[in-house]
Amino acid sequence: MFVIGTAGHVDHGKSALVQALTGIDPDRLQEEKVRGMTIDLGFAWLKLPGGAEVSIVDVPGHERFIKNMLAGVGGIDLALLVIAADEGVMPQTREHLAILDLLGVERGVIALTKSDLVDADWLDLVAADAATVVEGTSLERSPIVRCSAVSGDGLPELLAAIESRLAATPPKRDLGRPRLPIDRVFTIAGFGTVVTGTLIDGALSVGQEVEVVPALVGGHVTTLRSRLRGLQTHRSKVETALPGTRTAANLVGLAPEELARGQVVTTPGWLPPSTAVDVRLRALASLRRPLRHNLSVSFHSLASETPAKLRLLEDDEVGPGESAWAQVRLLRPVAVLKGDRFVLRDANDTIGGGVVVETQARRHVRRRPAVIERLAGQASSSPADVLYAAVAGRGLVEPAAAFSRIDLDEGTAAAAFATLVAEGRLLRLGEEGAGLVATRDDFDALGRRAAAALAAYFQEHPLRRGLLKEELRSRLGLSQRPFALLLARLETEGVLVDGGRGVSLPGREPAPTPAQSAAAAAYLATLNAAPFAPPVDGRPDEELVAFLVETGAVVEIGGIVFAADAYERMVAAVTGRLAAKGTLTLAEARDLLATSRRYVQALLEHLDAERVTLRRGDERIPGPRAP
């Protein structure tokens, strides 16, 4: 099913033409009927001569309601540009045409309404003017049909032209990620809250769990969860609404005041709202002045509208008709995807628009060639380049998260992913289906950061065998799972060595200086002179003590350092007595080792912690790890 959107100047007969074609009055508001002017969006539908049913979104033509017009044309397949024959092309004709061009609406039909009010010569002039005004736009060479909503003249020809244009229109894509941009919210007695919109990118079914994004609760961005109680298309109940249909959705558990135009109903968990988007911007050729950096604008995409700041990334200005890379900083979050079209307006006029190339965009340094190159890659038509750009610069990411940020169907994305992995441009870390991915460049950059962190650590601690894994993870700013996968791959590629508790560099061994070796030998001699009661004063440099602990020359327990041989003999004596007697008190251990309570207490508490012994009152008994 396809959706037609009207466009054109105020009072050129758009609503009257829709009613003549469909028998449905699209002006639903009492104020619209009193004033004889469409203020908000109207909706209708019709059956074409060939039997196909299509939806119609009727938009207001008055300049004060352009933002309402923008909310209605985001998901249309064909534009019905209405020009009154008695007035010809007018300001909002041109502005609506510019908006359709920015939104990439490629198919249209031009209806010259009120043709019964003018003579043939004047009608020829208006038709020629209409053909001229669409030159160079996406509606260039659209058929022009002369008609009258009052007399009915030309309406069959208009329907035939619409049907012909739609016959060459590809069906709406189904990416399995449905989006229903809300353009209307209301209640129905006995049913509750209902929202309407044009469904894109996937299907919705009755009973399905959905969420509404974005939502603000207590000033914080969140999502609202619901379930689809019912679905309608053209006032008929359906079990499943398909992409490209005008859809009314009955939402369970949500109040109308929680919802607003511009929010999106979708399946849970995949569509995070954005507060900044990178875009390919085109300034309208009709601008009276260039677009400047940090200009305040309103951002319109699908049914959403939000105030924003325009950050130009290449220069300080974009002249009329020029294109540039830019970032739009949104004052309110918006649920958009890469590939979505947008329009920018200032306080009074439409000034430009283009295509979103990156959502959840980070702030960029302006005039940086690497940034422009990456954005150009994201705008590429190659699926592999699109996917690569979605991963590039983001470190280690979930494949599903990368796929959700691009406008490729699942099969195309999977094929592009396989190509990138085979070429070595993307790396898969971990098992397929449970791992992460990174670009080769991002992975190598993380490897260099890890190696640099280790080098800096060993520069400060030259006698240490390794940096604790948790410390390295903290320095890299990674969570547990990405760090574990990174560490495993870096070891496989020979970038570093996993030593268990610590991480080191390949081939590195601590090397004490001659002076340090002499100090270590003297210290060990002091420990061995009183093996079970070593001195606690006169310790050498702590780095040297740590080195002796790591190399196994000494054992430190409770702040007391024992020579390794002495420690082993003490443990053997304690465990041997336990094996013989079954129990051992602290006093008995003190007498057994002919030392003081201080040393025995430190030893026994250490053995308790190692579960070699278990404390039971004043006694120790063999623990589960006793020999």
C-alpha cells in the first residue's frame, strides 16, 4: 500500500480535491470547517481504478502551518502538488516543492485545480509555469493534469496519472524494524489511547510488545512500554499492519498526555534517541543569505520537530545551493536512523535539509579531514562501506548495535559484514553470535594504547613482572567483557602476554641493577639469619620487595616478609602437626616453631585465608586445601 501527500499553497483546493476523489472530508477540526482552511493534517483513502487502495495525507498550505505540513509528508510515496489555475504558482507552492525536493520525494503528479474558472489560454500559461517551477527538483517531468473538484472534470485522468506513477514505485522496504512515527494522538471511549502514523521499515501485529521513543519522565530521557491492543488501516481492523500503510494503533497502559507528535512506536530495545546527528546538508538555492555556523534552527524529520543548533564542520558558512557536512545538536532527543531525510527551518522559512548519516553523534573537531573522510564513508552507497563506517571510531561494539544504526536489510548487512571480515577490515572478537566487532584500525589503536600503558607502568615499576589486569582494564576504560575479548586477541597477535593476574609485554623480564641485586642478597641473608622471626625493620625499597615476592624468593603475609624456604618449612611443620594430632592451638604453633606470637598469628591467619587450616574456637583443624 502507498501513501499520497498533498502539497501546495493555501486555498488552492487541496482538501476539496481530496474530498472529490475519496468522498471523505479530510478537515476534521471544527475550526478548519469554520475557517475553510486546513490547519492540521487530514487523512483519507481511495481505491484506484485498478483496485489498489492508497492513503492520502492532506497537509495545510498556509505558511503559519508549515511545521504541520512537514509532519505529514515524511513517509509519503507520491506528492500530489496542487496549483490553483486561477492563481498559479504561489509562495507556498515553491516552499512545499522545496521541502519535497529536500525529502527526496521522487514521484509526483501536478493537479491544476479550479481549471473550470479560467479560459484555455490562461490554463496553458499556468501549466507551462508549473512545468518550469519543478525543473531541477525531484518532481521534474511530473505529469500535469487539469481538473476541477467542483465539476469533476479531469478527475478520472488525475486518478489514472496517480495510478501510473505508483505502478513504478517500489514497495516499502521491510527491515524487520518497524517504525510508526506518531502524527496524531487521541482517545476512543472504551478502547483508550490511539496513535496514528505511516508505518515504515517493518510490520506491527496485534498483541505485540512495543515501546514509544523518545519519552521524557521527570526531565530524563526514557522509553514507554506498551502492547498493541488493536490495529486499524482505513478504519478497518487488521491483525498485522504492513510497511507503507497508514496505521492506527491502540496502545495499552499509556495516557494521551504521555504521547506527542514526533515520537515513534517500535519494537523494544533497538532505537535509542539521538541528541546530535551528523548530516549531509544542502542549503536551498533560494536563500537570501548563507547558512552560518551555530545557527539556531528547527529540525524536522518524519513527524518530529525540535529546536537545534547547526554546527558546520568544514567552514563557517554554506552558500545558497551548496552542500556541506554538518552536525545538528538537538535540544530535545529525536528517534531517527541513518538515511532518514530531514528539513531545517529558521523562524520563518525553510532553509535547507538533507540526509542523516550518523545518529548518537559525538562532538567533532571542526575542519578535520579525518572526520570529513569518515562521514563521506558513512554516506557511501556501498553496503560494506556503510557498515564499516557504522563501526569505525567506536572501539569494540555489538554486531547487532552496528546493524541497528544502518538502513540495510538483514541479508544485505550480513553479506557486507562477511565481506569486511574476509577482507580483514573488520575483526570478530570472541565466538560468532556472542562476540564483539571492531575495525582493524580501532583494534590496532586499542592495542597501541594497551602497550603504551604497560610501557609507562614498567618505566615507573621496572622490577614488576606485570600490570594487574584490573588496572589495565581501568586505564583502557573498558568494561569486563570487551576487555577480556581484547586481551585474548592481543595475546593471540603477540601484542602482550597474559600472565594470569598480570599482563606484560612479549619478551620482557624484570632486570635488577647490580646495586639492586646486592641489596636483595643482603636482605635475604638478614631474613635467613632468623628464618621464623625475621626482622620487620630495615626493609629495602618496596619495588625490590615486590620483585622478590613476584620471583618467589620471599613470601609476604600480614606485612611480614619470610624467606621462601623458611615459609615452606613453617607450613610443613604446621600441616604435619595437624596431620598427626588433628588440632593445633596458636600457643602450640608458637612453641613448635620456637618463635613469637606475632609471627605465628600472621602465618595461621594466612593459612586460614588459603583454606589450608580452618579456625574452630582457639584451635586450628585441617582445611579443604591441607596436604
